[in-house]
Amino acid sequence: MKVKIKSWIAVASWKWDVPEDEVCGICRVQFDGTCPNCRFPGDDCALLVGKCGHSFHMHCLLDWINTESSRGLCPMCRQKFEYVEQ
Amino acid sequence: MAERILMNEYKELQKEEWVHVELKDDNIFRWEVALIVLNPTSLYYGGYFKAEMRFPKRYPYEPPEFKFSRPLWHPNIYKDGKLCISILHQPGDDEMSGELASERWSPAQRVESVLLSIISLLDDAEVSSPANVDAGVMLRKQPDEYKRKVKENVETSKRDIPAGFKMPEKAETKPPPKEDLDDDFWCESDEESFGEDSDGDMEFG
Ligand SMILES: [Zn+2]
Ligand SMILES: [Zn+2]
Ligand SMILES: [Zn+2]
């Protein structure tokens, strides 16, 4: 059986569901790039969207949350950081 | 990560007129900065206040250190040039100091926000700070004498202007005004420094 490709729609582009120019509050890199410790955008360098409205690379935020003095607070508004399940 | 963030911040700050930044020994973790007070209504107008900043490897998760090269006569500045200002303290340090966690360091802070806080600290001293008790007393009781000392500091600071460096003059380029800081902004009871050098002698070279 032969398959003839009649049309092709590229679906290889993806984006986080955040405004385009929004940057991570910790590393200041835009969300369509990875955190400074990662190389490839995508699942390995996920984005955490906080209930307080502030978003961070997961890696950036975890480094802060694992710092004892952070007390689990959002770096921007200093409310307890809880992320929205997506 | 720290290197990349610091390099970006360094480049951004090089565009600003109110601050002069250079790296010490080409080390991105050590900066020589000079705060240039462009606001003509400031008592510190025209000053060129040199300082050194050191950044931890874990920046921005930990705050930088800041130290004036020539200590200023100021209630919130220790005699070694270090500052009593909560933005340079990690939340959770010295619980009892009366500083609110909300004014402490966080990884969302930047060198720029630190330096702007320091500039606004100059004119908005917290007289109850323990960093220089004598200066606090003088500011309250002999404001004219205090102003005279500040003027001396400003004049002395100008010796640090590098040859060939053109001081900016336009007041429009002054940093944006910070919103009002409430009283808890400053650290209030860092007791260990109380009483140290209480004779009030300070020399300005
Ligand atoms: Zn990030
Ligand atoms: Zn990452
Ligand atoms: Zn937040």
C-alpha cells in the first residue's frame, strides 16, 4: 500500500500558555527558553504557574524553595507559593 | 547560572548614568560600583560614592554584599562602610531584628533594586538604626552639623571620580523615585554594634 501525502500541516511549534514577553522572575529568561541550567526547552524544564499569578521555571523555583530561608514563599509577592495544576 | 544573570545585569547597568560599574580583576562576582547622585534636591547631590559588591556563587538565591569604600557619616552606615539595610539580608536571618520578611532579599531582587534602595537610604535615614548611633543622634539634635558632615563626605567622594570620567549633570536622568518605605524597612536592633566607637570621632581622609 502506498500512501500519498496530500497536505502537511506543521505542528512542531509549541508555547507555554503565558504572554510572549513574560520572563521568569528569578533568572529573567523568557519562558520560551529554558532556565539557565538547561539546554532544551520543553518538558524537562517545566514552567510553574503560581496561584498568586507569578510564574517561574520549575528549576529556578525549586532552587529557591530548597533554600531554607525561602520559607516556601513566592520570590515576587512573598505569599506562600502554590502552583496551579495544569 | 549566577554568571549568566550577573553578566546580563552588568551590561544593563552599564547603560545607566546614575551608576558606574566595573569588574574587579575581571571577576563577575566582584564589582566596583560608584553611585552618582543626580537628584539636585538630595543632600548627596554631585557625590560619587564608590563601593565594592561581592556576589555569592548562589546569586540570586543569596544576596550580594555591599560596602562603601569611604564610610559615610550616616545612621545606617557602619564605620567599615557596610550598610544596615534589610534588602541585603536573607529572610530568616536574625528573626528578632524587627525587619519584615517582605523587605528582605529574594531571588526576584536585582543589583539595580539594591542600588536604588541604597540611594534612597542616603536621604531617608532611619535614625534608630544601630549602625552609627552617633550619626543618628546628630541628625536628630544637630541637623546643621549633620548636614555639614554630609557635605564633607560629598566633597571627599569627588576625589574618586576617575580621570576623564564625565559626571552626568541632568537631573531628568535621576533614578525613578521609589515608593514610600515604611518604618520597618530598616533593621532596628542589631545590638552587637551598639556602643562601638561611641566617642563619635570619625575622620574623613
Ligand atoms: Zn527561570
Ligand atoms: Zn531548567
Ligand atoms: Zn507571587
